[in-house]
Amino acid sequence: DTGVSQDPRHKITKRGQNVTFRCDPISEHNRLYWYRQTLGQGPEFLTYFQNEAQLEKSRLLSDRFSAERPKGSFSTLEIQRTEQGDSAMYLCASSLELFSGRNNEQFFGPGTRLTVL
Amino acid sequence: GQQLNQSPQSMFIQEGEDVSMNCTSSSIFNTWLWYKQEPGEGPVLLIALYKAGELTSNGRLTAQFGITRKDSFLNISASIPSDVGIYFCAGGADDKIIFGKGTRLHILP
């Protein structure tokens, strides 16, 4: 049984470059979430997918950020023209939508730590 | 927007002591979750609560979903060195969860 995986674990880039992160959720999970976490804070919601449909985007997700989940399995998060303020841990989580209402048990990957120089 | 107030921000305790931390909000949540995060890793789900008044245990951990649905607490009994980390509460509503700022637990030898 594999959990949520993320790649890469660490990324160092120069300001202005584009970066792309990948998340592979738990295989039977139909929901996938992206979060950003900065030092001393809890994870902050960015966006989520149900299957391949992107259902909600936070106002934190500027137009330089785009996320996709083309086949309803893995997802990518791209940041264009990175800025130093984008430096953070980017976390992915997945969950299984159930009619019983137990929809919020989200399981997290190890995260991708982004450093923008 | 919805916000969670988690306290205390940090705790320094002796090994073997019991620990208590809590989360409050001005908003009602349908779910309360408690996670633990260690350096360089993602949060790990410890306990999920789905019903007001629910009291759930997971080993030495016990958490409760407040009757008002606006608060939750987590207790850790007989702390051990591997309990060190940051504990986050999270309130769930509308298919999303919102995190508190965490309680950093330090254990003194």
C-alpha cells in the first residue's frame, strides 16, 4: 500500500524560472488537494480536484500558478516566473469521497520544498 | 474567512507528562482532524472526528469534537521522546479543511 508521493522533494531555482511539481495520490482516491506551507504556519489550501475536474481555487493561487490532473490520477502544479515569495513547502493530499460524509480525511505526501533564489 | 486559534503555540514538557492542546473557531465545522508533522515531512493524520461530542482515542492520544462544533482538543498521555513535533488541528467543511498554526511540542530529557 503506497501513500501519496511527491516529486521532487527539493527544488532550488532562480527567480523568473518556471518549476513543475508532481503528485501521485493514493490509487483509489478521487480527490487531490494542493497546499502551500510557510515556516511557522499550517498548510494553506490552494486548489483541489475531484477526478480530473478542478473544483476550487484559492485566491492565493495567482495567475502564475496552474494545476492539472489530466487523467484523474497524478497531478502537476506549475509555477511560472517564480518569485522569492514563492519559496515554501508545497504539499499534496488525497482523499476518497464517500457518501457517508467522511470526506475530509486527507492524507498528505512528503511535500516539495521550493527555494527561489 | 474561517480561522482556527490553536493553543498553546509551543510546549516544553518532561518525558512522561501528559499534554493537552486545543483549537477554537468562530465557525462551525463538520469535521475536526488532528495531524502531526515532523521536520521536512508532510502532516500525518492522527485522529478524525465527525460528530459533535465524539471522543476518540488512538493509543495514547485522545481527541474530542466540541459540543458547539467550534472547538476540539487533543490529549497525549505519558509523553515519550518520539512525540516531539508540531501538532495541527484542522476543521473540515464543504470538502475542504482549514489548519491551525500548530502546537510545537518539545520534550525535555
